[in-house]
Amino acid sequence: MRHVHGRARRAGAALAAALTWAGLLAGAAGCDAVGSGGGGGIGGVFGAPRTAEDVIRVTPDDGSRAVPPGRTLSVKVADGRLESVRVVRSQDARETEVAGRVTEDGRRWEPAEARLALAAKYTVDAVAVDGRGRRSARHTTFTTYVPAERFIGYVAPEDRSVVGTGMIVSLAFSREITDRAAVERAVSVTAEPATEIRPHWFGKDRVDFRPKAYWKPGTKVTVALHLRDVQAAPGVYGLQDKTVSFTVGRSQVSLVDAAERTMEVRRDGSLLATVPITAGAPTTPTYNGKMVITELLDVTRMNSRTVGFGGEYDIPDVPHAIRLTDTGTFLHGNYWAPVDTFGRANVSHGCVGLRDVKGGGAHTPAGWFFDRSLVGDVVEVVNSNDKTVAPDNGLSGWNMDWKRWKAGSAVG
């Protein structure tokens, strides 16, 4: 009886072992059965392995398109730490690595510039170690919004030019600016040696910069436009990221006395010459005030219809033409008036005339002054029977006092 009982116990143990292995095998098979709904198996006992997406969270999401400019880029882990993060921006056929840093706790990477670039593709490669010491890697990409409308700023003076001490930095924009403060913050004008430089807005598409007084000769001025992706109006974003620089040359300020019909030319404070002139006639006087040379033309056509007159004149070859205002005030050579006009009578339609010859003479008063002038030199007119030139007519901002000039800033 005992012998039989022992064999039965051994048979029972063998059967139990077989059932146990069958159960484990069935459980293992259950792990591979997607959607089985069972709670058993290795996954149920030990937990499913975490994916890289679970460990490393990247914002914006992988594959996102047309990400708006208000979104921010971040890489973070819930536990553990980030080992490395590399972000590359592709824009305008150029690739640039995006600077950033991992926070002290190792949980988050933040870009140095919070604002995303527009019309760009971003690629993120990150490696992290989770709380259990397991390493994960993540590769994601996304693209940002492409604006339908852009704007640019046209800068005066030209890059690397040498200008007179009265030069005013002027930016004319291709679109109307409704967020002037945002645009103003994106523009930097600095000087060496340092001096205070302030902006003043004229309407919605122009901002000028100048110091309190004329620049010192030898000053180097840098204009930095960081307008790329700056929103200037609803749906309108900047396109430029560029730098323009220029140097201030010698000081030359010329004083035109319309009543005396003379022009005193002073270089670095010393009188170079007193030149006879003809200014505006009594019915068409010359503006009073400080005007800055913006253009030097060896020869140009002057037609009275283009400046609001009738058909009084149309001269195709005015020599030594120096522009003073946008509305057509020039200081120019005059070969058609009698020689004894200069210094004795005012006969022009608002310009300042100097004696010259047809084709422009090198040794005439007009040729002499033209050869000694720079864009940025100041010509001041006094004792004329007209109003003072408007500050936004050409670069005439020196006619505005410093308090009023500073009040024209959008930032304050």
C-alpha cells in the first residue's frame, strides 16, 4: 500500500509540474497576443518597457507643421537627466546650431532665444538617462509658420560710407508699421566714441536716429537691424538681420543768408570761403532751417511740374546738383542766369543757386562747393521769407529740439 501511495504522489507532482510549465508557456504566448486584454504574462508582472517618447518629451511635437511664432521649444524628462541635446535650425538653405542650456537639475533644456524662427525646419536630437539608469535617444523634427507678408527697412546712409557731421540715420520701411515699439526694439544704433542716440518716428513707415548735437568727426556708427521675424503688423513679419556701419568725416556747415545772398562755408569751425548765391524769389522763397545733404548728382534734369509748379521750367542738364529736401530743394549750379545775378538778386523757385557753366565747371563756385561736399553735410538757410523746413522733409530733424525729438520714440 505504501509503495503504491509513493508512486501516486510522484505522479501527482509530475502532473503539477507539467501544468505549471504549461501555464507559464501560455502566459508567455499571451504577451505576444496583441489586444488579449489579460493581465498576466511578463509584461503584467514586470511592466512594459518605456519608449523614448515616454522618457524624453519634446515640444513642439514631432512632425508638427506651421508652428506659430508664439510657441516655445523645450526638451525635458520626467525623471532622470538629459545627457545631451542638439538642435539644428535649417533656414534659407543654411544650417545653424541653436544655442541652449540644460537646467541644473538636468531635467530640461532651454534655448538661448525663446522665439522660434519663422519659415524654418528644426531638428532635435536628445539623449537621456531615466530614473532606473536606462538610456534613451530621441530624434524629432518640426517646421514653423511661413509668413505670406514680409517687410524690410531701407537704411540711409549707405554701408561703409563716409558722411558729414549732420548725418541722420533714417530707416524707411516697405510696409506700414503698427507695432512701432517692437520694431524700434529690434533696431540698435551705437557709436564709438559713445554718445546718446535716440529715435523719432515720422508716421507709420519711417524712423530716424540722431544724437543731441552733430556727430564728432571720426565717430564710427553701427546700425544693427534684427528685424527677422519681428511682427510689425498683423500677419506682417520682418525679413532682415543685417548690420550697416559708417564713419563721420570732417565737419562742414554752410550758412546761406537769403537776404545777403551769400553762403559762408565753414570747415571744422574755420571759414573756407564766402560764396555769392541766388536764393528763392519773393514769390517762391527758399525754406529756412537746417537741411542735410542727401544726394550729390553731377547732372540732373529739373522739371517744375514734378515739384508742384506749372510749366515754368524744364532744364535737362542742371550741373552739380546737391539735394537738400525730398520736396525738391537743391543747392545747384546755375549757368542760365546772368553772372551779375549771384550775390545781387534772388530769382530761383526755392533752390539755392551757385554760378556755373553749361556742363559743369570744375573751377566755378558750384564745382568748387560740389567737390568739397559730403552726404551728411549741413546747409542752413536764414533770413528767407518762408517757413522753417519740416523735420521729416529730407533729413531735417535738426530743426526739432531734443525734448520733442525724444518724445517721438515708441518705447520711451
